[in-house]
Amino acid sequence: MSNKTIKPKQEKMIEQVIATMAVENMMLSRDCYKNLWAMASGEKTREQITHEITEKYKKKVLETG
């Protein structure tokens, strides 16, 4: 998790996302939770996280051919 703190309202929003996904039987990965926290704390932007995820999966595709 990030060393930065988030406001209670932001934490509540993250909890709501987690709960909503759980209702749909879609558990969030630890990485997804970390990304939500990073966005809420201002550590990363949505664009940064999107880029990181895209690069991660591009690399996997290239490795598997």
C-alpha cells in the first residue's frame, strides 16, 4: 500500500467499489486494490495505472508469442 494517507470519504469510495464487485462475485486482486489506493491518495493518475497495466499485458503477450 501507499505510504500516503487518504481521506475517509476516499476510503469509503474504495470500500464501495470492493463491495459492489463482491456482489457481482468479482473479487479484486491485491494489485487492483493497490491501484485504487494509489489513485485515491494522488500517488498515481488513472492514466499512469492504465499505462502500467497495458505494458504489463503487452509484455506477457510478447513472451508467450
